[in-house]
Amino acid sequence: MMGTFASVLATKKIRTHTDRFQANVEGDIENVEGVLKITVIRVHYVLKLNPKEEDDARWAMENYVEKCPAAMSVTGCIGIEHSLELVAE
């Protein structure tokens, strides 16, 4: 998911080098009818950018999931929540 988001950000010329872009990921594993299942994945992105790039970054956040093979593979089976924290450089 992070790679797809970075690719979409790149279309807007927003740099995502390791010192500028990170993802913190956590999930929930629950007992569903006697079987342990991953039920939710939460991804919190942190992106350093020029304030002029904020609108493009928010657009990328709203549009990357439908281009993401990983997210599309589990949609309907595992809930995906994502958030974006923008930090001015």
C-alpha cells in the first residue's frame, strides 16, 4: 500500500524519500467463529512536504487505494483504515 501511495504521490511530483515518508501500521486479529482472522488494518502515513503540495497529497490519499493491488486483494475481507499526517518541511 505504501508503494502504491508513493507512486501516486510521484505523479504529483511529491518526493517520498525515506526521510520524508513513513507508514505506521497496526491491525486487529479477532476470533471469528473459532478462527483467528485479521479483521482490520490501520495505516497511518506521515509525509513531510512543502505546504503548497498539501492539496495534491490529499488528492493522492483519496485516490491511491483503488490502484493498490494489496488493498484490492483484501477489500471485502479485511477492513482498511488509512490516515495522513502532513508535516511542513
